[in-house]
Amino acid sequence: MSLTYKIASTTVRLAGVKKMFLKNKEEMLEYAKKENAKAVFDLYKAKKRAKRKKYYLIARKVMGYRLLSYQKNEDPAEGAVLYFFGGGMITPPDKLDFALAERIMEQTGKDLWFLFYPLCSEDLKVDKTYEVCFETYRLMTETYKAENISVLGFSSGAGLALGIFLHNNALGRPLPMAGKIISVSPGGLPDVSLEENKEVWEKLNALNHKDIMIEPTYFKTAREIVKGDEDLPEYMLDGTKGDFSDFPKTYFYYGGNECLYAFAEYFKKAMEKYKAPYKIIVGEGMCHCYPLLRFFREGRQAQDEIIEILKS
């Protein structure tokens, strides 16, 4: 483990970041709304940056939600990456997401579609998020061959990267599958009041002392937020319960010290049940979504590895 990572992880632990995830539903939504009010994406500045760096940034709307396309050329490339940011379904993307989106476009030669998907802090439920994400993927298949599309997601976005294809299967497979999926730190929001979910809840809590960022308590709160009183399909809440039939090669990345790592074995069982190809990559001693961070060696290496996968 690099010294830079050890110092950073100790700093995060001492800062008490985990305490935020102990907030109740109302407190968490209040926090999210304050964060969302601060996080304003400046399209004018982003387009100026694109012009300066000699690429194209195309903005449009999907069902009223902003979609950016990072392109090296004015015309679409042969392949593309659909990017889903993280944030627990309640907070927006940040500078790390935009920097990685630009880097992927520059280094893969593929277009990068970046969707500002609906957040559940906007007084809507996760089925709306699925609807917009699925429609975005459908639009991609009108421009690119499905086998030339890769889907990349982090945290809650990692769940969506898997979830839109679980949704596709639930709808009777109206769309062709993408060429590959990369899901970084995916988890689920199981109903822990059910006996069948007691085991995963225990395993989440067993990893809690290693996790410097997330408290398992948040998974109960998040389920309340994204589901509300709606009767939603369970795969939209807990992806391990979905139908993985005909999934493309799927790469799962986890930090060995994140509580979400508890879900890895359940995704493994699901993929094997449906005979779907997969690979699980574990960063020993690493935190949640470590490949998003380039300032320490392990995160940089994992991110570069992901970009290499996306090139192919």
C-alpha cells in the first residue's frame, strides 16, 4: 500500500466522513439539497475548455435532463462510453467525474456520453432515474453499434450501469446488450427486514470497521429515499436480485476495505447463475471507488487499467 494512500485514508478517517452517513432520511435529503445547490455545472466554461483543448462538447436533453457528449471530432466516433457518476442517487457529479470523462475520450478515441440523470433528492423515485438512463442508452444504439458501446459507472452509477440491462431483460430485451460493462463499487439496497437479507447485512457490518467513508446504516436510509412508498421492482433497489441473462463481459471493481465489498460474492453468484462472463478486481486495502482517484498509485493504476479495457 502506497504511503500517499495511507496518509489520505488516515486523514479521511480522522475527519469523520462516515458520520454523514448516519443522518436520517430528512437530514440526508436536506444535506443533498444543499450540495446540489452548490454544484452548478457551467456549460459555457466547459465548452471554452473543450475549444481550448481541441475537442467537441455537445449538449442536449434526454427527457428534460442534460446529456453531454465528449467527442474528438464533430462527427460521432465508431464507439462510445456511457458514463454514470456516483453520489448515492442524491448528489450530483463533481470535478473528478468530468476530468475522467475527458480523459477517457482523449485516450480511447471513443465518444463519452455523460448523463446528468435524475436524482432521488429531487422528489422523485428511482424508477424515473431508470427510465431516463434507459432512454439514453436507447439513443446511443441509434448512433453506435451496441457491441461498440461500453458502460461505466461508479457507486450508485455502478448500480445503474448494471441496472439498465437488468431493466432491459425485465422489459423483454427490446434493446441489444452493450459490448461491455465496468461497474466500480456496486452494491444494493436490500430490504434488511427480510430473513433472506440478514446475511448480507451482517457482512456489510463486518466490514464497517475497515471502511473509512461509508456506514452501512446509509443503505437503510437510501432505500427509504429511492423507493418511498412506491411498489418498485426489486432489481431497481438491489441489483443482485436481477436477471443477468445475456450480459456482456462485466468487470466489477471493489476496494477490499469498503463495506460494499460484501456485495461482490452476491454479484458473483448472480453472474454464474445466468452464465454471464465477469471478472472481479479487488484493490487490497483500498477504499470505496478508489479507481476514481489518481493522486495515489493504486487509484491511478486501476483507472489506467479501466481506460485500457475501454479502448478494446
